[in-house]
Amino acid sequence: MVTAEWALALPAVIVVLGIGLAGLSLQLERGHLQRVSAQAARMASLGASVGEIQTEVRRQVGSGTTVVFYEGASGVSSCVGLRKDTDLAVLGGVAFPLEAETCALKPPPTDG
């Protein structure tokens, strides 16, 4: 009797655990994307070229990442937005869009 109940409950437990692990995987990927966007914004604020920043982003995150550059509202910061679609095999290959945006202050101009 107990064995039959476990046989019925075990697939549901496995599905719940799989969805939980998929959610955790998405959050870890999102955190990594946020760290890379922060590094890219710092590079942009220090004057790195667009090509250098895109190369570094693709090295860390992989291809298929969209990189957007823009100035902050007051013009004293450089901002970078990243967007990547992540597929989860656990959920049948469903694509989840992950986004991260970060701004970094530009160094003050030197008067001289």
C-alpha cells in the first residue's frame, strides 16, 4: 500500500524539484548577467571602445547576447544594457529572456 502511494507521489516530487532547480538556474544566470553588465558599464565609462566591450561581454556570457550602450540621464554616466534568451532543457526548451542594466559614472574631466 505504501509502495503504491510512493509510486504515485514520486513523479510529482521530481517535477517540483526540477522546476525549483530550473528557477535557481535562471536566477544564477541573471546574477552573472548583472555582474557582466556592471563590468561593461565601468569599461564604457573609462573610455573603452564599443568593440572591446562587446568582445568582453561575449567572452564572459557567450554569443546571442544583445548589448545596448546609452548615456545616463544627466550625461555624467555611461550605461550598458544586456539581454539574453536562456533555454531550459528541464522545461522543454522554453526560452526565458534575461535582462540587466547598469550605469557607471564617468571620471571627472581634468582641467589643465
